[in-house]
Amino acid sequence: MLWCVLVLATFTCTAAHAQQRWTAAQATAWYDAQPWPVGADYLPADAENQLEMWQAATFDPAAIDRELGWAQASGMNTMRVFLHDLLWEQDAQGLIRRMQVFLDIAAKHHIRPMFVFFDSCGDPFPRLGPQNPPIPGVHNSRWVESPGSPALADPAQIPRLRAYVEGVVGAFANDKRVLAWDLWNEPNNGNPAAVLRGDPANKDALVLKLLPQVYTWARSAKPVQPLTSGIWTGNWSSLETMTPVARVQAEQSDILSFHNYSWPEDFEARVKQLQQFGRPVICTEYMARSIGSTFDTILPIAKKYRVGAINWGLVEGRSQTYLPWESNEHPYVHEQPLIWFHDVFHADGTPYRQHEIDLMRALTSEK
């Protein structure tokens, strides 16, 4: 009982001294001072998931330097990069050192990343150490959830998760090389298949309880960067029509972010829905060529509204995200897709489609 009282008292104290959510005017002033954010969700070609990117044995600064050079040359100025709570548990100081290295490389290429803490997509049982090899012909076959299902369902894990968020944000709270903090990727992403895989049946309720706390933890470090979490599904025409999780995201984020892999008409409609809140907007996932979301159709709309545009995938690699989502049911083992789904560059740096690079350069160079 005493332990519970102490934890509650500590949480209350932290919440009382936490930085408040930015006002709409503060968020707009911050955004107006930034270049138009354009970039990619980044995973090095030689990594298949967040753990393989960041663990000491497989962290590859040379590859990161090479690939961010290609991104810079294409006109990109940001990257959305996923972390993982197990990395903090494994070696907190080592993770901070590797993030410093990453930020040094990114700054060299005039790229300011957005870091992601948690993710409800992927294998619900992540594990440290060597990762299993990619499943042949399958899109993003070794991506992992953070926290995994056991930690999400265990209240005793909350202090560890809190230490992770507070520790990482605290280490870089005043570092202008960091663009923003994305607290949770698609928090309420789940389906019956995910439950069969091992996700708890009450996953939405567990996430809904934890997500507001994550905002409080991050704010307690008083970062100069904004907080966000991408709204990705449901009806966004008003707060009342949003899902409970989306409402938390809309009400607690300093800047709004969203995901959209649909046709340009739908992308534009989503932007207009989010404009009602009077805050800057960044699309942190788009571009799935074979289902209507392309650079050619989406980037000009994003430029028109000055909405940030971060596409999924930079370089063809072990994540295999150039393959479509449906490869999970029908692996591309004996053939290749007619058109790449995600990603911008071949592993040797050759653009998948030169016109996309030319378009990005042209739009990002315009004033």
C-alpha cells in the first residue's frame, strides 16, 4: 500500500509540474519557423525492425550516413524514426549515445528527425538480441510492437515505460536537432488476427489508459519540441465523432499528425477535417503507390496546405516494404510486384522513379 501511495504521489507531483500543452498560437508560431517538413519513415536497408536498427551489434552509422545523404539530395529535411522500450531496458546510456550519433549524422545532412516511442503494430512479443531473418516475400515481416503485449498488460511495467519516455525526452529536451516527439504509432491498431497472434483482447482499453500518461511523462521533461501522435482511422469531423483514442491524440498533441494511404481526394478531405483544430498538421505516413497514394498526387496537395509529408520507407531493404500489404497472405516468393508499394531508393541509391525525386526537389526548393 505504501508503494502505491508513493507512486501516486510521484505521478501527481510530476503531473503538477509538467509543461502544459502548447496553445494553438504557440504551435503555429513554432511551425511557421520551420521549413516545410518533407521526409520518410526511416529504417536502414540493413535493418528489419527497430531493434535491429538500434542495438549495438547491428547499429550501422556508415549505412545511415550514406542513406541520409540520398534523402538530403532528394530534398528531404526530416525522418520519422522508431525507438523501442526494450532498447532502454537493455542499455539506456548506450541508446542515448547511439541516438547522439544518429543526430550528428542527420544534422550533417540538414535532416531533423521525429522520434517515435511506442507502436501498436507488429509482433506482440518483441525480444532483444539477434532478430529472426525476414520472411521471404512478405512486407515488413519482422516489425515489433512497443510495448509488447506482456508489458502492455502488466501494470508493474509502467515505471519502466515511464523511465524510458522521461529518460529519452529528458536527454534531448533542448536539442534543436530533434524536430518533434511522436509518442505512439497507431495506438488502437488491432484486429481479430492480432488477438490470435497474442495481442490482449482488451488492447484498446489498455492503450487508452496508458496514452494520456505518456503525454504527461513526455511533458514532464519540458521539451522545446512539440508532442504528437498520429490519428489514423475513424471519423474526424468533430471531437465527438472521433474514437476515444483519436480524441486523446487530438486534445493532447501540440501539433496534429495523421496517416493516410488513400486517394488524393481523401487525403485533402482529411486535411480539411484537421484544420478545424487550428493547429499545424503533418502527415506522418502516406505513399502506397498501388492503392492510389503517390508522390505525384499527394505532395502537391500537402504543399498547397503546407501540411508536412512523411512517406513510409526510404530504401529497399530487409523490411521489404516495397512489397504490398497483401503479401502477408500471398508472399511474393516467385515473382515481384508490378509496382513498388513503399520506398524511394534501391539499395544502391538509384531512385526507384527519378520523376519522384525531381518532384520532391522542385516542391521543397519553392518558397
